[in-house]
Amino acid sequence: MGFPVRVRVPPPALRVEFLSEGAEDTELIGAYVSCRFAHFKTFLLVGDLGSGKTTFVRGFLKLLGYSNVRSPSFTLINTYRTPLGTVHHVDLYRLESEEEFYTLGLGDVLGRETVLIEWAQRLPYVEGLWIEFQHLEENRRKITLKLP
Ligand SMILES: Nc1ncnc2c1ncn2[C@@H]1O[C@H](COP(=O)(O)OP(=O)(O)OP(=O)(O)O)[C@@H](O)[C@H]1O
Ligand SMILES: [Mg+2]
């Protein structure tokens, strides 16, 4: 008989980097993440203006049957019914206050339905898969998934 060994090892934090050479690549990466990492449900998209966040979401939703995804810059949120369940696309660039975030009605939804949040760094803390977008050159972007 062995004896019990209890070792607490923190899970490795894994960075998965993609190099995108154009908007089509970024859409493909979005489609890949939507099938491979769907279980995360909350996707926190961080990166400068024009770094490819909306393009990524377009690919994510294209795979789920929507080919007309536009930025929810003014509405702050767009909601889609998909085979994966309800998907919310949120853009917090124009968020005025933390309180305004709660008016979007995501409180009951986070963790249950799929939510992609552009400018997620405007929130204090939300659990989910962080995805960073870096503008390298005119058509090149680095997209990094930070897996817990
Ligand atoms: N490799 C690439 N990946 C993504 N977009 C690219 C790439 N190369 C060029 N682009 C262009 O860059 C722009 C990216 O815009 P997009 O709306 O996706 O950025 P964003 O991060 O959502 O910006 P914002 O913060 O304003 O919402 C598009 O015009 C797209 O065609
Ligand atoms: Mg955008």
C-alpha cells in the first residue's frame, strides 16, 4: 500500500500565440477559438484600436452562422442566437462608468452564455479567457491566448 501524497501544483499558465498576416487569418483564429475554447464562455479581448478584436469576433460568429457582424460601438452590445447558444458581443470602448456596465444586463448571463467583450480592461475583474491583440505592422497582428 502506498501512502497518500498530496501535492498542490498550480496549473501552468500557457500562452498560445498566433501570428495573423491579414484580416482573414484573424477571422480564422476567431473561428478556431469558437470551436476549440467554447467552454470558456467569457472571452476578454484586449488591444489597441484597430488591432483586430471585432475581426476576431466576426470569425467566431461566422462559424456559428452569422456573416454580418458589426462592431457594437454605439449599442455596446449585440446578441446573436446560435447553435452554441446565445452569444453576446460587447464593446466597452464608450462605457461611461462601471455602473453602466450593469445596465447591459450581463450580470445573469456571465458564465452561462457566451460573451465576447472588447476593451475588457475597462472592467475591474471578470473571469474568462484573456485574448490580447497586438498591432505589429499594417496587416500583421499577434494574438495571444492566456490559458489558465
Ligand atoms: N491581420 C489582421 N487582423 C485583423 N485586422 C486586420 C489585419 N490586417 C489588417 N486588418 C484591418 O485592421 C482593421 C481591424 O479592425 P477591427 O475593427 O477588427 O479592430 P478592433 O480591435 O475591433 O478596433 P476597435 O478597438 O476600434 O473596436 C480592419 O480594418 C481590418 O481589415
Ligand atoms: Mg472593435
